[in-house]
Amino acid sequence: MNLEQLKQSDRIIFECIAGSIAYGTNNKNSDVDVRGIFVWPKEERISLLDIPKEIANESQDIKYFELEKFIKLAADCNPSIIELMYMPEDCIKFKTKVMDKLMENRNIFISKKAYHTFSGYAFSMLHKAKSQNRFVNNPKPETRPIKEDYCFIIPRDKGIAMASGLIENDANYLAMPSRPIPLKKTKYDLSQYHCAGLEQTNNIYRLYYYGDEAKGVFRGNNMLTTDSIPLDDEITKFVGLLIYNEGTFNKELSEWKSYWTWRNERNEQRWQDQESGLFQYDRKNASHCVRLILSGKHILSHGEPLVRFTGTDLQYLKDIREGKIPYEILMSDIEKQMKELEEVYNKSTLPWGSDIKKVNDLFQELIEMDQ
């Protein structure tokens, strides 16, 4: 079943506007996030066929959870799931008697687990804010990193080094007689070489010149390949040592991929001001971090999450979204808020976790109601 088919069915029991509109933190550039719950008929649950537990559009701003998955996530006190049972009335677009019954019993999902899930999600948002700041302040070039840029040569001697094109003249050699020479500063072509591992070392290889007869150092899936070198070739074809900083290359490649995945998927409008130097941090994720901490404190002290923000809390979140709070002050505030969340957790009288029997009984009752 896809999203269109789901909307045409009678399986949906709940639909609401979630996200920043529900929190009251939305602005003119905010997305409209739709969340909902649907139910599979009992007879389709007893089946060898895979039935989807979640149906969403490609951008994930419209998403529906199947009741079983929703109940399991709620029992774990998942923040984005728990809040759906406490949505402001003006955000609820549709609900059935099944959802009414679920909301009547929503308190059975409230437990001290909230400390771990809300703080965990908050840390995740903070990590995103920091890592995406790093992306903004350290952009990666469009060109993908290549292994050759992480290779260096220590020539065997001046004559062989010059003959094989590793260095161009005496001056180059004499300037660095025993230091590694970056490969990109030489004339060589790695496809004309073979290499063998150097005993008792990592990332250092003996290099042999075979010219047009060579298979190359990087082969197959562009992986460095070592060869067994004949004894006679040790003297006649050995030209020096190859240093390949594979770990550094893999790290740079991973960061390059992460940067361009983020760059290609990001909301351009959201990042224009930060890239121009107007703001010091990723305002959206930082705001989500603080919101989760505030909601976590509320659920532990009042027995329900804080969804719709008002007053000073709302203004504080909006100030973060608008970049009005300096980065250092914001980080200090978050550290203080996390300590307060832990203190509230230690004083909370909520149960340690959900009563699984009660949760299961409710689930069975909801399924029967939907038939």
C-alpha cells in the first residue's frame, strides 16, 4: 500500500499537523508536517506476507504509523510518538473512536524512560547542529578525493628517481634527499608500477617500475594490490618506497560523501544566512535540542509532554531559531538544562517503564474496536 492508496482506504484512525506548527515555533519558511496512525485488519496480521508498518512520502514530511508499531514506540516513550497523543486540538485533522480510546489511556505510556529517550534525541539534535556547522564552515570541493593524493614516494637513489620520472632534476632531489615526495609533484604514473608490502610496517610498500608491462598499483575496485616480486627484479626494478595514507584517505572520503549528501538534500533557504556569516550555528536543530529537553522535563514532572509552547519558553525557542543567542551562551544554557533534566528525573515518581500487560490489553482492545 502506498500513501495514495492509504488515504483512499478506511484504515486511517488519526491525522494531525505536527512539527513546528504544533509546537508554536513555526515561521514563514516552516514545512507542514503531517502525522497519522492507520490499522491493518486482524486477518491481515496473521499472514506470511509483509505488511508495511510505516507509510510516508519521499521527503518524510507526511508519515503514517501502523498501530502496532505506534504502540511499541509509545511503550518505549519515543518523543515524536508520545507527543502525537497530546496534540493541540487545533492541529488534529481527523480521529476515530479508536484513537479516542487510545488517547483516554495515553498515561500508561508515560514513564521514567522519557529521561533516556528525550535526552538521547536532544543529544542527537545537538550533534547534528554541531556537525552541520562544521559542514557550513568547512565546505568540501566538488571533486571527489582520489587515492593518489594520499600517496608519497621515498626514491631509492637520485639516478633511478630521475630516470623513472619521480623527480625532475638534481635540485628537487638534493632539497629532500630522504623525505617523502608527494606523488602529485612527480611525473610518474602508478599504472606503470607494482608494489609489495614492506615487512613490519603499515601503509608503506616497496615500489617497482615495470612500464607498459605493469598491472598498476590500484586495481579491481581501485584497491591497492600487492604482488610477489621475483628476486632478480628486486635490484633492477626497485625504485623506492610508496607511502599510502589509506586511513586518512578513507576519513576524507567519508567526510566528503557526508558533506555532499547533506549539501544535496538540504533546504537552501535555511542555510543561506548562516553561510553568509549571519549566524553561528544550525538554528533549527539547536531549537529542537532545547525543545526536547524542556518537553522531557515537563513529562517527568507533570506526567505528560509539553507540545505547544507559550510564554518565555516559546520566545526562547524562537530566539534560537532566529539566531539571536550567541553560540557560547546557547551551549552553556543547554548544559545547564541537561543537568536540570537529570535532577527532575531523579525526583520523578513516574514508573520505570510501561506496564506491558496493560499496553498489550489496550492494543488488543483497539484492534477489536476497529473490526
